[in-house]
Amino acid sequence: MKRWLRRRVDDAYEQLLTREISGAPTHVAVIMDGNRRYARRKGEDAPEGHREGSRTTERILEWCQDIGVEELTLYAFSTENFKRPDEENEALFDLLCEKLREFADADRVHDNEVQIRAIGDVSRLPERVRDAVDYAERRTQEYDQFVLNIALAYGGRSQLLEAARDVASDVEAGGLEPDEIDVETIEDRLYARPVRDVDLIIRTGGDERTSNFLPWHANGNEAAVFFCTPYWPEFSKTDFLRGIRTYEHREESWRRTRARRALALLGAVGDTELTEARSVVERFRDSLPTGERPDPDEFETIEGDQLEGSESGQTAD
């Protein structure tokens, strides 16, 4: 009876969250943590935890497509994972081979035109995994409706270090001038194909750290971060929607901040720019939900003070 009631409550909460969500991040990145701890709790070996987690991986792809996410990156195997016992890693490599080929052949992947890509130092992986990566990428390389990045043998600082070395080599060889180095120069060397800036990082398993995951694309974009306690095999659609809501709250906060800054800027412009500045502020106000818009009286007070200062020959502080 309790289990039945729990399901009813969870279903109701999921429906409530679904109704509340009005937009979706473009790029979600997930640290799928807790597979081994989940297995230990159930008295099983680590490979069983990874296999259970692979089912969640299939579901989150569907959840992202349902709400309009365009790119999903999954942290599947880090450079630190090479330190784990060989027998554990070998079982995980077998599972990766199986799932990469299964995804590459799945009807839902082709029906939704999902492009599968691997990011990381794939050359460090066993040949059978590299072959599976190549198979998945070739089977889906023409698609562009949704991008699924699988981070394998991945370490964010290692990627940045390699990009920096590549730039330094080009400068030394005379193919690149130092003053020509910009953001695009680095991004072009990080991955073979473009990766969008990350809007939301989700980490399961209870740890509150991002573990060297996509530092260029997440930190540079000041991505929202959602930490949750369920282990990856237990991660539910409700947990996922809570993460999306975290992203939305962050975006709403940014919009309010930009609107308030625009209002404050009115105090620093001359009367010749007031019409244009007022137009900018109105656009910010219109982009916010009604209950979150800056008070119009605040706008009028700032404008009035500015006009009074202009007429008396004074400038605003």
C-alpha cells in the first residue's frame, strides 16, 4: 500500500513539475555517479550497477528530447577511472561496446536523428571500444537534430592542456601569431566538432563537485549546477525535472539582474540617450513574467532624476 501511494505521489509531483517548466536548456551535461555504490548496497558487483545505470541513460535521452534539449553530454569514463581494478574496467568496457552499438542501431536514435559523438582521449581505450565508438559515430554522422556526446577517457584539464600545446606548436611553427589567439582558437582545438556551451550540469550520487567536467564550456558559460542524492540507476524523471527547474530559476535571476542594471544605467546617460535607454529597459521588462518586472515607478523616478540633473547642468553620480 505504501509503495502504491508513493508512486501516486511521485506521478503527481512529476506532472506538477512538467507543467511548471516553460523552457529548456540547450545543452545538459550529466555526471552519472553512484553506479558502484548502488550495486554494493544491493549486494551486487560493480558491473551490475553500471548495467542498471545504462537503463537510466536510455531514459534521460528520451526526457531531454521530450522537453526540447538539443545536446546531451554524459560523463561515462574519466581519465581517473583507469586507476580502478582491471576486472571492473574490463566489464565496463564490454558494456560500453554493447551499448554504443545498441544505440547506433536503435530505431529511436535514427527516428530522432541523434548524432552520437565521443569526446576525450579515445586512443587510450581498448581497441574493441574504439571500434564501437567508430561504428556509432559513422552510423549517425549525418544527423543534426540532437547531439549525444559520450565523454570517454575524459579529463577537462587534460583537454585544455592539449589545446594549449597545439596552439603553442602553431605559434612556434609560424602558422599562428600570438595576437591572433582568441576564444575560437582554443575551441577549435578542444574537440573535432563543435560543442555547445553547457547550460546545466547534473550530478547524481550526493557529491557536490563537478570533477573536471567540461570546464571550458561550463565555467565560461557560468552553467547552472544541480546536485542530487539518488544514485544514477535510481535517477528519475522527477529528479531530472527538478534539475531543469534549477536552470530556469537561474535564468530568471539573470533576467531580473539585467533589467535592474539597465534601469540603473538610466542614471548615467544624458537626455539625448534617454529614449534609446528607455526602449532597452522596456524590452528587458517585457521579457520577464508580470510578477517579476521592475516597478514602473522605479523607472519613472530614475528618469525624472536624470532629466532634472540635465536641466540644471549636473551629471548623475
